[in-house]
Amino acid sequence: MFIDPHAHMISRTTDDYEAMAAAGVVAMIEPAFWVGQPRTYVGTYVDYLSTIVGWERFRASQFGIRHYCTVGLNSKEANNEELAEGVMEWLPRFALKEGVVAIGEIGYDEQTPLEDKYFRLQLALAKELHLPVMVHTPHRDKKRGTSRSMDVCEEMGVDPSMVIIDHNNEETVAETLQRGYWAGFSIYPSTKMGNARMVELLKQYGSERIIVDSACDWGISDCLGVAKTAKLALESGISQETVHRVCYQNALDAYGQSGQMNEQDWLNPAAIDQRTLFEGNSILRGGREPRIEAPGERRAGQMLIE
Amino acid sequence: MAETSAELLRRWVIAQCADQAAWIEESLATISQGSPERDLHVFLGYAPRKLGKADLVLSQTDLAAADAAHPGWNPSGWSVDGAARVLALLTAAGNSPFSERFKDLRRTSDVAEMIALYRGLPLYPEPETLEFEVGEGLRSNIRAVFEAIAHHNPYPRDHFDEHRWNHMILKALFVDSTLSPIVGLEERANPELARILVDYAQERWAAGRPVTDELWIPVKPFRNDPAIAEQLNKAIRDGQLTEEALA
């Protein structure tokens, strides 16, 4: 069984859902993000949040996958002050919806004063509601942006054990782990982190507080990033235990701190959920073994993500 | 005097969540006094976290009391958090028309919340003002949301015009839902619906697909209507339909 704790399924097809389910993904987390172009109305942002707590959750359930999400104002759109103010008014209402496991993904893009302002306001909200935080670290000036993100979390009094610093790489991982944060790695073709590099990192750092995700979205990305990394890691001699921790258990431990994500959700769903969300879906009954087969098999053919 | 729906819900929820009785009572007292809307949102958000999502445990006596409070109301299959959410809506003091609040809550609801909101339909004040909101729910592609309106719920029987009623029945067939849990299925049979259903059956047969026997429940009263009788008799001769299904 795998968990993909960072997957923007709103941008993905049913074929992806089928492949992920076939590859053994039992649960996923959909962080609120930038949809590829800026939203220009608060209302479209509200409907987007409503979609990820409702419709997308239902869509995932049709493939036997448990869907969770994080809600937040992303760093790019934090630069539109009018929109940002509006979204901040709505966020507390979404933060307590069923299946919301964190405030995120929030943090810096260009490290502007407005990004800093809304990052801090959202950290305060997460602290007030006892929710974990998913931090998006910037693509540009990454190392400094990552350090600064952690500095601000500490200034705001947020416990590092409640924070997942995502999109780490070889340059940022040591500090992230040393300061006590969870370290997410997005297995992303060409730009962020390939799975062969990830396997090297596992050899060096082991499994403690390391989390693998696909971060699949509307760009060139692979929704099988977690499954393929697990397979490559096992073939490279990494232990079953380590693979289980970084591709399943650590994500569950980190985001489970929200009280909204529990293994029983997919192994033994509540009667009401079985009737309403998983009716007629036999995949979940009694749990299941991870397996890679068509269309997962077909799509897993090119195993390396570089 | 018979208990109201709000009294019943309160009694059932508290009986099942005795350890949270104080939180429930305090929260309801606050929101009944016209406190800020945020208090209602917080209660709705915390309901499954504090009360869990178990099925409401109801006896035959409870179900009879529900039917007495609102004829046709059948809360079997409700969850305890859903019941608490409907209770909160019934309890909250109105700073604005009920339909405004319902719309505001529906816009931001998660799946379980939306199901609870729609299951409560027969119990709300000013039911006729919710027409647009009910339409939005019926159009949902989430089957459980559609069924929260269509099944075990007397609201459609009591408030839908014939067009909306007929299309709800037809949508139930299209989304592979069932007809027998629809309250008023026989009572609200009408010639136009019978015609639509016979057309639908012929479309399915033409495609080599079967139809559910439930489909004939609202057709039966019009068995001898000349236009319908002719088509049904032909279907029986062609072996697509049996007399028993129409009995």
C-alpha cells in the first residue's frame, strides 16, 4: 500500500486514477495550489476549495482511493492582495471540513513582502486550529527560501513536528531534517527530484521523517512517482521497512496529526462512507495487496523518472 | 404532545454521544441566541470530529415518532454527525432568511455535509424557498447527494412540480439508483411520467439492455391508457416484458 501525500488530481484524468489504484495507492492528499493561471475572483477560489473538499474526493472514491486535501492560499496568488484578503476570510470555514489534513501548500515563491504576510497569517491559523502545515519551498533561490520558511515557522511558534517542508532536494534536506521538520520530496521529471536521486538520498539519510510524493499536476509529471520510487528503491537494496516508511507510514504519521486521516478510513471505512462514497466498490473490502498491473503495468514500463 | 423533529434529533444525538452532551448543549444554546455565523460553522465542522460518524441508532418507536413529527420523514440511514448538523440548522436563530443560510452552507460543504443538508429538507422552515438549492442538489453527479434528496425524503413528494418530479425519477434510473426508496412513488404517478418511462424502456431494449422491474411501479396505474397499452402489449409479445412485472 502507498500514500501519495501530494497529488493535484483536479488536473488529472481517470486513467491516472486507475493507474494509481492499480499501482497500490490507497490514499492521497490534494494540496490547494495555483491552477496554472491566476484566479481573478475570490469566488473562483472558493469554488476551487469546495471542489477539492467535495467533488474530487468523490471522484477518487470511485477508484477506491481515499482522498484528503489541504487548504490554503498559495504563494503566487498571495501577491494579489485583493484576492488574498478575500481568500483569507473564507479559509477558516474550509479548514474544518472533513478530510482537510493541513493548511497548505503555503510559503514563498518570489519571497515578496505580501507572500511573507500571508504565509505568517496562515501559520497563525494552523496553530489556532491545531492543523499541520504543508510548506511549498520556492523553485528559485531555493536554499535560502527553505531556510527562511523554517525561520518563520519558528518565529510564529509552530512546532517543526507539525510542519512538512516539501520539494526538498540534496541541498536542503540536511537542514530540514536537522531542525526537526518532516522532509517531503516531490518526484518530478527534470525539475525537482528524479527517483534515482531519491534512492541515493534514502541510502544516505534513511527513513526518518522523509516523505515521498509525486506532486503530479497540470505540468509534465508522473502520478506513479511514489510507486515507481518504491519499486526502484527495493530493487536497489533499500529495505522493505524503509520503503514502507517513506512511501506510506511517515505521511500518515505527519498528516494524521490533523485527526482527519486514519488507516481505518481505507481498511475499514465507516458504514456511512461505505454507503455513500464507496458503494459498489469492492476494492477496499478487507484491504488489499499492493500490485502493479495494467494500466499501471503499461505505464510503469518506463520506471525511471529523471 | 408529540415531540418536534428538533426535539427528537436532540434526544437521539445526546443519547448516542452522552460524553459530548455538554458541548452539544452549550453550542446549541449559543447558536440559538443569534451568535455570529462563525459559531454555527464551527459546530458544523466539529460535529464529526467530536461525535464520530456512526449510524444513528433508532428503534421502531423512534421511526414512528419521526413519521408523526413529519409525515414521510424516515431518518434510518442517518449518521450521528449528520443528525447533529441538521439539529444545529433547526436550532440556529435566523439573522437572515433560511434559504440564504442554506445556500451559504451548501456552497462550502464537503460531501458528508451536503448529504446532511439535503437529508434535512423536510424539516426546514419555508420549504418552498429552497427550490433552487434543491435543483442544484438534484443536478449533482455525486449519487449520494442526489439520493439524499430522492430517497427516504418526503420533500420531493410534497414540493416538486410534475416536471421536476418526473425528471428526478428518470435521473434515478440513469445513475443506477433505485426507485423503491422514493417517497410518494405510487402517489405521484402521472401519465406524462408513464409515457417517459415506457420510452426509456424501449430505448434500453433497443440497445439490448434490461430495465429494472421498479420502473413499472409508476407505470401500472396507466396500464390501460390506449397509447401505453399498445406499446406494453407489443413488448410482452416480443418477450421483453412479462405480465407479472406489470401486476
